[in-house]
Amino acid sequence: APGTMSGSGPEAPQPNEAAEVRLQEAEQDWAAAKAFYDNLVSKKPRPPKPQNAITVAVSSRALFDLVEERRIYQEQGVEKYVEYQQNNENVPLKPGPAFYFVKALEHVNARLLELYPDDEERFDIVLMTNNHAQVGVRLINSINHYGLTIERFCMTGGQSPIGYLTAYLTNLYLSADSEKVQEAIEAGIASATMFTANKDVSYSDTQLRVAFDGDAVIFSDESEQIVKEQGLDRFFEHEQLNENKPLAQGPLKGFLEDLGKIQKKFYAKNERLNCPIRTYLVTARSAASSGARVLKTLRSWGLEIDEALFLAGAPKGPILVKIRPHIFFDDQMFHIEGAQKLGTIAAHVPYGVAQKYHKSS
């Protein structure tokens, strides 16, 4: 009868109850999927539950070099692009800017599985691309060619991936498309636009190295606003007055926290000296005038950073050459460009006051 489906009666679940029911149903789905998977004989580790994993979503143009393919798409249209990809599906794509970062994440996973074979708290790489499914075979062939472990694909066929990023509980999204990255940042997802280094350098294959700028990346842009609006002297004064007041968090704070959690798993097994993750703070701040607030903020969050480099306005590129990070996050395009020139793979975080001055291209 009409009205029996209207959810207005006393039997209608309250919003909190409805969320609880959905959660229980999701847990049952996972239990069923796990039981099915466990019955299959495989040496491959099963992908972790998104609730337990540190999910890193990477676009196809960040993972692979698709410059030529992009040109065909822009000049000849989507049909010719898809046809080209299908005709070349057995030709492996060359590495893109996020490739070595992904390889390093997978090395960390391999070490974690040796120490914690049943633990699901590890990195899960998701290929999040607005490519059409017909291009999937070339992407799969390229991933297998390099021996990458990317089991989850999301091919949105031209649609925005933001809804899927949320559904996948994404901890970090890397893309070559600055508009999508901006959209993700606005949706509260840690995100950055990848830029290829202008020189080939070698990267550590035994240790993941991640370098972060401070303001508007790990921390909020509160202090950077003062620099831009009131100048450097007022900024130094402000930071010293507020030395014991922790800075608010920025968009990449959560990812630094995730790296710290994984590091502690190695420390717990007496592997501190052999830890496959190293983190760096590379900031234009000067230590004496404005460094204490940064270090005290990290301490108040319970976060350790392995190396803190206060450059007092000096260029970051030469220091990054020494570190050779797999990825360097910064909110200012001139730092990104300086790092690129000297061979560092840089990722632009479009957050905070600096975006008024430097728009990513």
C-alpha cells in the first residue's frame, strides 16, 4: 500500500542508526570477500581494507609519461587517442613523475610484510584515472612490465574522480592535472600536482624519502599570510610571540602522520637504523627567528621528522639534490620550478595564500 515505504513511521531508522547499519553491512561484505579470497590459493598478498590501508591514489599521467598520448588527445580528439592506445597496448609506457615514489612505497610494503605478515596497515596504490576503460589494457600491461603491485583501478571515463577518492578513503592523491588537484584539496583530500624533473637522477631503492615544505603544506598558511601582508620583520615578531602556540595543521599533515605510524612499526621491531622511510622538512624559515614554533608544533602533535633544514630564504634546489627525495611537496611554484631544474621530482600543493601570487599552470 502507498505510505508503507515512506520511512516516516516509528520503524524508520534514525540517521545515526542508518549509518551504523550501513557500516555493519559493509563489514559483512568485506568478511564475505575475504572468505572468498582466502579460499583461493595465491602467493600475492590480498589488498588491504581501505579502513586499514594508507591509500595513495595516482593518476595515469602522474604514474607514466603520457606526454605524446596527451598531445594526440588534444590535437586529434578522444577517438584517435583511444585507437592509438589500443594499437600500442603491448608497448610499455615510460615512467612518469610519481613512478619512483610508487616503487619506493612498494619497497616499504615488502619490508612491512616480512615483519608483519598479517597486518593490513600498509600502502595501497590505486590507479585513479579519467581514462576510458578501453585504455586499461595498456595501463595494466605497463604496470605488469615494471612489476608494480597496483590491484585497484578506477577508470572514470572522463568524469571527475573526486567522489571515488572519498569512497576509497584516499590519504594522498597525486595527479598531473592541477584543476583536479585543486578540487581534491577543496574536498579536504591531501593532494598535489606532479611535475617531472628536468634531469635524470638516481633514487634510493631501499629507502622512501619524502621532503615537505612547512607553511601551507604540513602547517596552515597562517604565518605565510603575515609574511605576504606585513613583511618579514612582522612575521619574525609574530612567530616569537606565538612560539608556544602550535600552528594549525595544513593539507599534508595527515600524510606525514601516516609515514610516522609506519616508521614506528619498524622501530618496534628494532629496525630504527634500517628504517625504509626517511622524512625531511625543507623550509625557507630561518631557525633562530622562526624555527622554534615549527619544531614545537611537531612535538605537540607527537610527530617526529628525521631531518629539519631551515634555509633562511636560500634556494631549496641544491639541498634537495643532496637529499634526492622521491617526492618534494611545496605550495609555491617558484620552489617547484627551482627543484625541477636541478632534478627533483616536485609536487605542488595548491593551498593557502601563495596561490594568489603563483597559479599552477
